[in-house]
Amino acid sequence: MKVTIIGTGYVGLVTGTCFAEMGHQVTCVDIDAKKVDRMRSGECPIYEPGLESMMKSNIEEKRLTFSTTYESVTTSQTVFLAVGTPSSETGKADLKYLFSACDGIAPYLQDGSVVVVKSTVPVGTGFKVREHLKTKTNKKFVVVNNPEFLKEGSAVEDFMKPERIIIGSYDEAAAQVVEELYEPFNRQVKRTIRMSNLSAEVTKYAANCFLATKISFMNEMARLCDAVGADVEEVRHGISTDSRIGSQFLYPGPGYGGSCFPKDVKALVHTAVELGMNLKIVEATEVVNKEQKKYIAQKVLKHFGSDLKGKTFALWGVAFKANTDDIRETPAIDTATALVKAGAKVRFYDPEAGDNFQSHMNALEIPVDQFENKYDALTDADALIVLTEWKQFRAPDFEEIKSRLKDKVIFDGRNLYNTQKIQEMGFKYFAVGKKIN
């Protein structure tokens, strides 16, 4: 099937590449000419394991092409809208890119075109897209909602082996077209779930907000453990064995970030307010996460004092999670900012997100220094602060760490290390919700 993907951000590029991998003829459209040129040469603009090699092979096989224009819409049976829907200052999802994409595709739509909203959008947006396009074209088209459920760092695997494929549509024939597009992913188990456009939009927000709630809940339990002297890792194991709860998204840490959870929680809260409702659990999820992003810096200030002049801290990991270069809403921003404002110098190392973080902090006028080696970042620092769970941080050379640090102090924001062992090595150790003797 011929497919056009509008937008080559995280969702659009993964979607287009994976469809091409399954044999579809895909054109990815982006208005950024320089970015398109890079992708045409096989250069992936984001870090996502397995994506660049898959891109290159499908470009070579001529199943995946890139363009700055919308002509491919004319011959595509399905047109995916996969543009960003960032939060506005009020928390409401900003749909300007979505409707701009609609304006771009409208002149090229044909009778029978299926417009698929892949972007995460507020409830009712599918219908708004339909009404907007009706003012731009006389062609007969159908709008289908097909929300994404990709985890950054494992997005290719998630797309190729989906747990579910949500198809929201008021039109049976259009839903069938989208289901046929996904047929290669349904060969062993039928994963498509049909529902209305509105239900599909709610399903996406409900899923992300529930996962965010699990994270915030566990972070609150971690704070309780800190207060009473319990070990959150023991508590987590104790509750995760309950099949009704499960083990995923129960790891305490410095707070969630990324492109999805923060904006989707805000957007759902804003939608409810517009309807005259208060989603108290979802609202609390956001409040707890804001507090959690300050938690590691508070531990540092409690140990070293409120005046950090003359102190230097080394951050290991600034991406919001491992296996990505995404620094959107990363807790490292809050941590570094708080330490700098208290007078400290901050340096950092991240295997993929370093340049993005440096640029962002420069824009915020918060001075930080990037290092190309994790151990070099530690030299004469007063403490190590671990913020991202990259595999290379899980079993480091602790003797090397001891020799580099000025003071043998580690703040472990991801609970990567064994408390007893690391204390026996002479470190002062602070984690999230772990019993420290």
C-alpha cells in the first residue's frame, strides 16, 4: 500500500520506517529541507536503537523516500498526520502544527483518501480535523484515529511487535483500509481493536496518564520509605508480584519526563477543566512529579548545605531515560538548575543526549559543562549524581570513581547500586527511598 507520513519526528519516522520494512511504499514529508536531506542520505535525526539501519536498508530498497512537498498524498491511500502537539503555557495541547499539516495535504486529497491522525490529540480533535479539511477540499475522505503506543528506546521493537493497534473510526470501510495496512503485524495474533474516534483518543490519554500515575505513586512511596527507614526496592518487589499491579513503571526515580507523559497529563487535565471537571488523580500525578524532579537536588542541599559555592557536581545521564537522546522535560534540567542557582558548578556526561542538553541549558543561560568520558567528568568533583539508567552506569569501576572524586559521595537517582556493597567501599550513598544506615 502507498502511504504518506506527515511529520518525521519520533512517531512519524518510526511509523514510516516500520511500514516500509513490511513492504509498504512510504513517503515521509517534513517542511525542514535540511532534515530531509539528512534523512535521504540515511542519517537518522534522532537516536533510537535499530532505527537508522532500518532506514538505510529501506531507502536502498526504494520503499522509503523523503520529501518537503505533499504531492505523494495524491497517490497514497492512507495519509498519516504525525506532527507534534506540544503543551501550551496553559497545558492545553497546541494543535497549530496539526492543522497546518491539514492545510498542506488538503489540495492533494482524492476521493477515498483515509486521513489517519497518529498524533496524540485532545478528545474530539478527529472530528475537528474532518471539519477543517471539509473547508479546504470537496473530495470525499475519512478521518481515522490511530494513536501510537511507542516507548522511546524500544520504539522500533514496539512498532514491529505491538501489544495492540487501536483503530478509531466512524466508517467501516476506512477502518478496514487501516487494518489491512497493519495486517503484516497481525499474522500470529490479531492485535487490532476497533472503536470510535472519541474512544481511541481517550484510550491514548488514559494509557499514558495511568502509567504516569504508577510512576508518581511509586515515587511517593519512595519518599515515605525515606522518612520511615524502609527500603523501596523491597516494597516494590513486594507489591509487583501481585498480578493485578504488575512490575512495570514501578521503579522510583527522579521523576518522569520525555515527549509524552508530561504533555499528555497536562492536556487531559486541561480537557477536563474545559468540561467543568476535575480529574483529581491525574492532577495529583502531575503535582507529585513536579515535586519529585526537585528531590535529588534537595538531597544534595541537605547533605552539603544550602550554599554550594565552591562545590562541583558531576551528572551521569541527562536524557529523560536510557536509550534515547531526548531531553524534553528531563529531571536533569531541574537538578542542574537548582544546583547552579545554589552556587555550584555542574558538569555532565551522557552517551547520546549530551549535545541536546548542552544546547538547552545554554538557551536557559544555566552554565553546565559537557564531558566526553564519564570518568573524566568526576575529576575533583564533590559528588556523583546518577540521573539516567544507561547500562554503562550500572556496573562502573568504583575504584576509579573513588580516585576521581574529591569526596566519596554518590547520589543515585535510579537506585542502580547495592546499598550495602557501596557503603562497604567507603562511599556516602544517597538513593531514592532506600534504607541507608
